[in-house]
Amino acid sequence: MPERSDALLAVRAGEGDEGAFEVLVRRHSAPLLSLATRLLGSRADAEDAVQDAFVSAWRRLPEFRGDAAFSTWMYRIVTNRCLNVLRARRPTQDLAAIPEPAAPEHAASPVRAAEGTAAVEALSVALTGLTPEQRACWVLRELHGLSYGEIAEVVRISEQSVRGRIFRARRYLTEAMGAWR
């Protein structure tokens, strides 16, 4: 059976088809959880945010018009949930808690592993210096590969504002990570 498109599944889910929504959840959970973990720095908080986002999406699916891709719509919902959490508390992110893919054996020396761990910790500290809005734009661009236009849709600001936030985030991170260059 050919894989059904997100648009078709979203329409069917909006009509009450729980099976279609289950497929969408399975299809999009991993990247959304990755996004939330990177924004919040806590796997538990990220899981809560993604779960809340899917509950919200299920309730709001009849309103989904398909103007944007389902994935973009979900990125928006998850990003908004994460920004609300970040605004409610001063962030204390620990990127070291995010599992990284295993390094190839030739690169897995203890020295390289220690350097990598230290660099991730330094980046984690540096990211706390960004505003939640800058951090969201930077993570969506640099770690999730979204275009400026897609980020603008997700965070509901102009593309020019996205570019400005990413520029300021990069400038700050370049300075903060200067010892690692």
C-alpha cells in the first residue's frame, strides 16, 4: 500500500480518523521531540511539550486548512509550547543530555571524546545567553535545516525578522565560542 501523504492523513484525522492521526504522530514524533529537546534542554520537558502539542493538534485539526505543510504546522505548535516554557523560566539547558550518534571508531579516541563533550557543554552554556526567540530560530535553522521562510511560518514573524534573529544569535555564539575556533 503506498504511503499516504500528510495532507490526506490530516484531512482524515480532522474528520475523526484516529488511525490517520496515529500515523501522523509516529511519522513526526522523532523530529519534533528532537526540536523540543534542543529548545528546552530537558528530555522530560520536551516529551511533555510534544505530547501537549499533539493533543492540541488533535483538537485543532478541523481548523487545519493545509496552507502550510502538516510538519510546518506541528513545528509551529511545538515551538510555541517550548517558547512558553522558556519564557516562564530562566533556561538552564544541558545539551550534553542529548544523545549524539556514535563516532566512527577512528574518531573515538578519549581525547576527541573529551574535547567533544567540552565543546557541547560550552555550546550549551552559550545557548543560554540567547533570547528564547533567537534560540528557536537558530535551532530551527542550524539543527533542523528549515529555510528562513519555513522558520517565519513556524514562529509567525517576517522572514526579515528571522534573518535578524539568526544573525544576532550567530554573532553572539561566535563570540561566546571563540575559544573553540
